[in-house]
Amino acid sequence: SITDGQIFLENDLFNAGQRPAVNPGISVSRVGGSAQRRAMRSVAGSLRLDLSQFRELEAFAQFGTEDLDPATRRQLERGQRLTELLKQPQYQPQTLAEQVTILYAGVNGYMDDVPVDKVADFEQAFHEQMRATHRGILESIQSTGEIDEATEEQLKTAIEQFKGTVAY
């Protein structure tokens, strides 16, 4: 497995609470396929591109958001949520399965209606719910490193059930 590349850190991202403050648009990474589990690759495959496009749109939108079309607004809002989702409190590590399930919810639009300032609360409650009532999904992802079709369907159902029980 080859690991190569360079990362660019930005003060603005750090000051906004993003840690590590990596700019995905100008950072370069070439990581061998065996370095990342299949489940993570499947949910985070578009994340780097999504965040890079979000940063570009965010810079453009500083000049005014009144003229932005609805699709661009949605892309900006999802980028804000994904950025919040990637913030991890100090001393609170997550398992592979926890990372995969919450990223799945984020990149697949399940969190598009969650207010940006409630993303952390949503994430914490989601993890608690998954550990309490859907441990089998977490164990499957953790042990196999993959999301098969059956597990993905169970995860979709679990997310939809969770969303029906929380107010945010």
C-alpha cells in the first residue's frame, strides 16, 4: 500500500472549529486501497469532492445568496452539515461502524432537514440509538468492514426510524 501526498491546513477552517483544518480542495492524497475499509470507501467516496465543491460555492456565495438557485442552496446547506458532522470532540473516538453509519446518513441526504446547529446533537443521539437498538448493524459493519445490501437496507430503516423519534 502506498501512502503519499500533502495536506494544506487553513487558519479559517481551524477557527471555524474544523479539526483537522484540512482544505480538501487543494490537498493531495494518494492512499493505497488496502489502507481504507470498503465500508468507509463506499460512504465517503464522494465526500472529498462534495466538500471541495462546497468550499468553492461558499466562497462564491459570500457575494450574496439571494440569486442562488435552489440546487446550489441545497448543496451549500449539505456542505455545512457535512462540515459539522466531521467535527469530532476531543477524547471521543468513534468505531469504524459509528463513522460509517453517520457518514452514510450525511452523504445520502438523511440529515438535510437537520438544522446546522443541531448536527452534533443529532449525531450523538443517533449513535446512542444505534448502540441501543441496532447493535447488529454496527457489529456487521465493524466485523466485516463492509456494508452489504442487507445491512444497507437495515441501516436505511434504522435511520428513518430514528428520524421519526427525534425532534430537532
